[in-house]
Amino acid sequence: MPSRVPVLLSTSSVFPERTAAAFQLAATLGYDGVEVMVWTDAVSQDAGALAGLATHYGVPVLSVHAPCLLVTQRVWSADPWERLRRSGELAEELGAPTVVVHPPFTWQRDYARNFAEGLDEVTGRFSGISFPVENMYPVRMAGRQFVPYAPGWDPTTTGYSSYTLDLSHCAASHTDALELADRMGAGLVHVHLGDGTGEGRDEHLVPGRGTQPCAELLRSLPSRGFTGSVAVEVSTRRAKSRAVREADLRAALAFARQHLDPPAATYSGPEPVRRGDREAEE
């Protein structure tokens, strides 16, 4: 029986295989659904193709990851607002309740300047769909560190209505994932499950193979009142065969299911830090 919290397979987890392979593997391994990473693969951008895959394999699309990566800055449009709107339309057509969003890059000045307000406006256009902002991480190169996101990599410093917590990004930013979940409070609606060693880079290891509190975070979700989904987002690009990739994704699913057995408790922690609250404090 699937966990009460749906466990999804991110299509990014099968790279360099393409989007369709994620649906086949999700069905074979018993995932509850798929998170579609919208990228340069045309299938990932096509609602009809994705709906056909979901029907054929019997696994629904329950989350859409907007094209926010460096390599997807020209997907659909060069305008980041248009990409967000198209992501919402894709989620709406597929019946997915979640669109994952990254903070703006520092060079997207106009987008960053009005990001919080614009995100509220976009969210208001799509009933029943949340646009949780994901925690990112500073980049370290040649002994130096810089933050490529505006106003920063931690979305709770600005405050939004909903959040995605990425455990691999916590490792890369040397952030305590449980404390970050506390700061997100009731706004935590989505989790990207992957692991990391804290060496300052984004690793997306199979959960349990790094140093992050993946098990503790998963076990805490029911007591936090969490009603969202957990998407396995791990890197299998170095897998030497399909069998090795499949084994890694099976292990990640087993880990998630093992630690999502919900205890009967009610979360009484902090509310999410929202923009209005932050402004009031200042």
C-alpha cells in the first residue's frame, strides 16, 4: 500500500534518459506519481504527451517543476513570467497541485524586483495549485563563494506562502534541514528527497547515502501537518546501466516509504515566514 504522503519520481532522476523513461520506471517500481521537470525534452513541455504517458503507465503527474535552470532559460519563452504562467497551465491541464519554483537569478533584475508580488499574482490565477519556492545554495568556485539568487538562496528570509524543501540543497548550503523546515512552518508543502555530504556542492545522492537528516525529516512530516508530496530527486547520471539506475530508484522509494509511516501527532510549530510578517518585523 502506498504511503499516506505520495512519493513521486522526478523525471530529472532518470537523466540522461528522457521524460518518458521516468513514467515507465515509476510504474515498474511502484511510485505514486511523477514530478515533471520541464526542460529541453519536448515531451516535458507537452501536456498531451504527458497525459498520454500518465494514462498508459497508470501514474499521474502530481507536480511540475517550472523551467528555472540555467539550461532552460529559453524553454517556452525568454520571459520568466511567461515560463511560470505556462508551468501553471501545464499543471492545470494535468491535474497537478504543485508547481516548484526557484528564486530568481541575480541577473534577472526586473524579475527579481517584483518576484514576490508577481508570484502572488500568478498563484491567484490557478485555483488549487501552489507555487512553492525552493531553497537553493551558494556556489563555491576557486575557493570563493557567491550567491547567484536574488534576494538570496533561502526563501524564508523573504517569506512566501509555500515552500519546497530540498535536502540536497541543504547539504550544499550547510543548512540544518530540520531547522529550515521549522522556519517554513505550515508553508512547507513539497519536499525534494535527496542526500548530500555537506561538501559544498549539490550532489542529489540516494537518501541514506549522505549525511543529511533525511529519515528524521520524513518522519517529522505527519506531525507537522504536512499534506503535500515528496519527490525523489536523485542523480543517476553516472549509473553504468539501466539496472543500476533502477536499483537506486527502488532504494530511494523504499527509504521514503520506510520513514513516512505517520505517527499520530499534531504539529504545533511556527507558522511560515511570509512577506507581510517580515515587513511588519522590520
